[in-house]
Amino acid sequence: MTAATDTAPQRHAPVPRGGITQSISDSLVVAKRNLIRMTRIPEMIIFGLIQPIMFVVLFSYVFGGSISVDGSTSPAAYREFLMAGIFAQTVTFATAGAGAGIADDMHKGLIDRFRSLPMARGAVLTGRTLADLVQTTLTLVVLAIVALLVGWRTHENFGKVLGGFALLLLLGYAFSWIGALIGLSVRTPEAATSGGLIWLFPLTFISNAFVPSENMPTFLRHIAEWNPFSATVQAARELFGNLPPGYQAPDAWPMQHPVWASIIWSVLIVLVFRTLSVRKYRSATA
């Protein structure tokens, strides 16, 4: 009698397809999935708009006239000084939502389902951050309209103004990768939300967003001037034409060259935290 041989087919884990083109395609598919999910939960977008609008109104009318900007306490001067900071705060606070979304997908086991598919490993996270970038862009457009309604104006050409908003969105996209790493590192969406906000408050308030850094104590001033958040705020003010007349920038290199500093900081954050996030994604779902 001959021994029976096992002819049952062996199953192998799907092999991700390689190539930049495939990675981009997979990322766009995941981004589309997340955008469809956002449209089906409109309260996510509505609540995301309420907070920055409240900041615009409160800071404009409560603090306007109380804070000196380059020797002037004019509410109009402070309003123009303020708006770049509010815009930057809005795009960076979206980090908490990005982290909570990824933590929620992890908690529900959705990430494991994605991992079972033959797709690029980084596509899941890239798609998520791209979808968050679209939502942040929508929020920024609405916020700019509200700012115009309360009296904010730009004083540079259209190209520079668009450049200012592009730098703000680049910073928001960079910070969304920090949120992705946080979301992959915690167990619940609630923890991701808390972890995504705790470090943002000192980052945004120890900066030049709401008050001139020149008014701070020396050690805080140095921190604020080298803060990547401050560089983007300063760059946006410069491109919007919202710096006070005769304004003398601090001597720190990021404040003297804010546009370049903003780009360099944002690109470095993307490179570092995307690498860490993809590595964490592989180990967290293994």
C-alpha cells in the first residue's frame, strides 16, 4: 500500500505588491474610505469647526485691545497678528483626531483586516493622514471666511497668501504623523485623544502664536523662537502681510528665515514620524 500524499493546497499570507505607483494607489483607496466615513458622520466635521471658530471670536473680542503688539494695543492690529496663530493651532489640533481615528481602527480590528490584504504596509497610515489633510483643508477654508468676517485682512498678493496656507497645511500634515504614532501606541481612542492634546498645549502656547515672543522671559523666548510651530506662524504672518509696520524679527535663525525654517521643520517631522509610525504599525499588528 502506498502512503497517501496530502494534496491539500497550502495557504500563504498575501504578499504586498511593491512599487511607488502601487503604494500611492493603495494610499488613495484608504484615503477615499476614510473620507466616505467622514461624510457619513457629519458631526465629526461640525464639531471640528466649532472649536476654532470659538477661538477666533473669543481671542479677537476678549483679548483684542488688551495685548500690545509692537507697541500698539489696537484690536485691529492684534486681530491681524492673531489669525496666523489661530490657523496654525487649528491644523495642529487635528493631530488628536488623527490619533483617535487610528486607535479606533486598531481597537475594532480593522487594521488587522487591512494587514491581511496584499497592499503596501505604509498605505493604511498614509491614506489616513491624507484624509485628515482634506478635512483640515475644509476647516481652514471655513475658518478663513470667519476671520474675514471679524475683520482680518491680508496685504500680500494672492500667490503669497496661498503659500502661507500651504505651509500651514504642511505643518498639519506633519503633525498628523505624530498623531498616527500616538494612535498606534495606545489601547483606546480616548487615550489617543488625551495623549494627542497634552503635548499640544505647551507647544502652541510657548510660541509666538498669541503674544509676541519678545515679551516672554528669556528662557521661554528661546524655546518659542526655535519652536517649529512658531516658525510656521511667523512664515504665515510674513506671507499674509500681517506683521506690524517696522517689525524687527528676533535674532534667532527660524525667525529671520521663517519660510525655510517652516519647510525644514515640517519635512523633518514627516520623515522621522512616518518612519516610526510604519515601524510601529508593523509590530503592533504582527
